[in-house]
Amino acid sequence: MNIVDALKALGNDRRLLILDWLKDPRAHFREQVDGDLVDDGVCGLLIAEKLAVSQPTLSEHMRILVQAELVTAKRIKQWTLYRRNEPKIAALKSAFATEV
């Protein structure tokens, strides 16, 4: 994990909000046609809708989160589904705890 990429990802309020929503996707998103919200992830369209941004804007936010390895992306049919990468988030928290 690249700490600089993680800090860049965490340095934006909208990306922090996305990470928070993805902790409990059933509480924050409506059901989707393809894929389970928890097991497969949340469709990018649902995240863009809730965040009230365009699809290209959301794609850039998600690209940064995926690059930082805080979120994983999975394709099902034409949809890209996103979920938190809990092992990497835990490793990042641990790195911060030992570095400070």
C-alpha cells in the first residue's frame, strides 16, 4: 500500500463520505438489480446518485480510492460495483498508529 496514495484519497470529504457509506451499504443505498450490496459491492451509479455528482466525477473519485487500495472494483454485466477493502484499511490504520 502506498501511504501517499492513501493520504490523497482520504484528503477529500466526498471520498471520506463514500468510504463511510460503504461501511454499511444496506443502510445507505437502495437494492440494485445485479449483485448483492454487501457481498459484491455498490453500483457506481447508486453512489453517484447519492453523492449528487455526474458519473465522470464519481469515476475519478473511485479511481483514486481503488488506486489507494481502499476500495475494490468488481464488474458484473455492464456495472462496476465497489466495496471497501477492509484488510487494506486495517493495515493503513495500523501503519498510522505505528508511524505517529
